[in-house]
Amino acid sequence: MKNKIKYNILIVDDVADNLVIVEKILISDGYSIEKAVDGLSALRLVNERDFDLILLDIMMPIMSGLDVCRYLKVDPKTASIPVIFLTANADRDTLTKAYNVGGSDYIRKPFFKEELLARVSSRLKLRDYEKNLEQKVELRTKEISDTQVKLMHVLGGISEGHSMETYLHVKRVTEFTYKLAKLYGMDDQEAKMLKDASSLHDIGKLGVRDNILHKRDKLTKKEYKEMQKHVVFGVDMLKYSELPLFKAATIVVNQHHEKYDGTGYPHKLKGTNIHIYGRVVALADVFDALLNKRSYKEKWTQQEVISYIKDMSGKHFDPNLINIFTKNIDVFLNIYDLKPEAEVITTKINSKKRGKIMEWLLGRL
């Protein structure tokens, strides 16, 4: 066997002698062969087996090779299989149609053995190169996406105040968000996107003065108004990105402080006028904040938090989400097993430095 790789090739021709000739030539060079005497048989075979290449006669009864190729190219499962046409009619009009329906090459009948093997070998090498290139692109795209997500989590930690505990708050909120989104009925792809987007829910705090952001006493009315501006700051940071992840993050930033009864900020949206992303993250954020100590408050007991959350159904939170949340409370409490990660930024960073770090990181997203 001359070919190290066992390629599977389908030959389609309504003339039995042509099938025999092509089959013998290709088998002699180590290829695995399947044959079909008409277009319908060929289409059935490609649905049953995987083929690396199809050699397809153009002039056939019932269904021409052009029609067969057209069907192959509109089906995502078979569109990538290269097709080499075998034709005795190689006029300009026929070849134009052959290329228009997705043909990769053609071999004029009668052909000689060396030509057939050379065309087949070249087309298979090109196919392998394209597949390897596609895999590399997919891998690189995934690496870039993963890097963006990691940077978003770091940004979220920096915006929250750069301590280990606030970093873990962001981390837990993302996990709560994902669980709640899945239980709500989002598909996995959307739930994962919302999970990553939620890490930036308070990114606008980068624009809030440190003496307000880290104040240990209750904020004055004026200071609270200043704190509320973090929503606007966050939206301004993210709103120009066209990436779906950042569009989702913009919604989260803009609406996670809205309340179901319309008393939230900044837009006083009510009920389902609040995007589901905002409603989900609002619940995840408050749940974690209440269960943990902050500079301005002691942590609440689990029972106090659960009781409060239920009390806020229809007021602060979406009643449907509260129902889902309370029925699955153990799932959310288990998230507190999260452990600190080695790469967490824990040093004290003032707002000016945070801004510079933010600018650098955003330039890489």
C-alpha cells in the first residue's frame, strides 16, 4: 500500500466499465473505494459513510452529477467533501456549471492512470491542509476567547476593590449566575456567556473615588448618589464593543441594580422590562453580598439571607427566579466551596492605578 493514510473515495458513474477502471487504478495506489451507479445511490452512501473525496460523472440519467454536487454542497455534513468531476464533455459552459455548483476540479475522459492519481493525490493533500488550518484557527480562536474571559474576571476583581474577598465575590457571582441561568432555561452557550459577562457587573466602580468605594460607615445620600454613577461609568466603558460577550456585559452593568417593582436605578425599569440578564445577576449579586462581610456590614446568616430573598419576591427580584432559586438553594450554597486562586491580584491598588491597569487590559480584549 503506497498511501500511509487510508483515504475513502466514492466513485459515481453510470457506466460499469468506467467504475471498474477507476476502481482498479485507485486500489492499486492504496485507496479505499465505494461505488455508486447513479446520483441517488451516491447521496445515500454519503449519509451512511464518511468520504474524503468524490469522483463524480456529470452525464448520468435521473440525476446529473451537477445536481448531485449541488445537493452535497448545501448539506453542512457533506459540504466540505471535495468533488472532482469526470467528464467527456469539457466545453466551457459545462465546466462553468461544474465549478458553480461547488466542484473542486475535473478530469477529462478518457484519462490516463498517472493523471488520475496525480489529481486525486493533490486534491487530498489540499483537503488535509485545509482541515489542519481550520483546526488551528479554531484552536487559536478558543485560546483568544479563553484569554478574554480570564481578563474579564481579572477586570471584575480589580473593579471590585482588589482584595481577595472581593475577587471571590466576583467569582461566586459568576457561578451563581451560570447556575441560575441554566435552571431558568437558557442553553449552555448563552448561560456561559452570561456567566462571563457577569464578572464585569461592577466594573464602573473603577470610576468611583476610593474614599467612597472603601468607606466603612454608611454612605451619605450624596455619597450614595456618587456610588450609583458606577453604572453609567461601566456602560461608557463597554458600550462601543461589538463583541457579543461585551454586549451582554453592557446589559448586565446597566440593569443589575434595577428592581422588579420599579424602584431600582438608574432607569427605574419594572418587571420584565428589565432584561433577564439584569434580573439574574441582580439576584446572584445580592445573595453573595448578604452572605459575606463587607467593610460597611457584617455577614448575615444563611437563614436570614434566604428569608430576605423570599421577602423581596416581586419587589427587588423576579418572582419566577426566586421560585427557581429557593427550590435549588442547596445548589447555590455549595458554591461557597470555591477556593482562592494563585493568580488573584491581592495588593492594594488605588483608583488611578486601577484605571491604568483597566486601560491596558481592555486594549487586549
